Amino acid sequence: MPTVICCHRYKMYNISPLSHDYVIGTLLFGVGVMLLALAKKDIMQFTYLPTLGRYTLGVYVSHILFTHLLDKYKFLYFNPFWAISYAIIIYILALLLTLLMSRNRCLMNFVL
């Protein structure tokens, strides 16, 4: 199925199949992390990370905003430190926005 979508994108819109971020490695990584989580259920039991799980939808939706805001710093992408800190910064900003939105009664339904 992904091959059909890639060929369709190339034929109709002249978009290369190699131009998108989701390749076969993404699928394998996702399955591997899922299997690891199923095998080691108690590994995250005593951390604060499971409490952040309820904010997943808000972080997922709001991270796009911060990705576009930080796009003007693309010249730093060649620095290995920036490549790692970029994802962490976007996650923290999206989490903070989601936490703020979850405290508002009207916006709570959008992020939780």
C-alpha cells in the first residue's frame, strides 16, 4: 500500500518517494518500541513519564506550531547538538502549552 501511495504522489504531483520523513525504518522502530514496552511493563512504573501520557493528544497537535516557529533556525541543523536539542525543545514547549490549555475549562476538551 505505501508503494502505491508513493507512486501516485510521484506520478500526479511530481513528488519524489524519498522526500517524505516516513520510511520503512519508522514502522520498524514503532513496532520495536511497542514490543519493548509490552515485554518490560514495569520499567517505567516508578517515573513521572506515565503521568504525561494523558497529554499525548495535545502535544501531538501543538508540536506543529513550534516546529514552524523554529524553522528559521535551520542553519543550525548541521550541529549535532542542535539536532538532539531541537526535538527536546519542541517537546517541552508543546507540553507546556498543553499543560496551560488543560487548566482552562473551555480548552481542556481539546487537549485531554
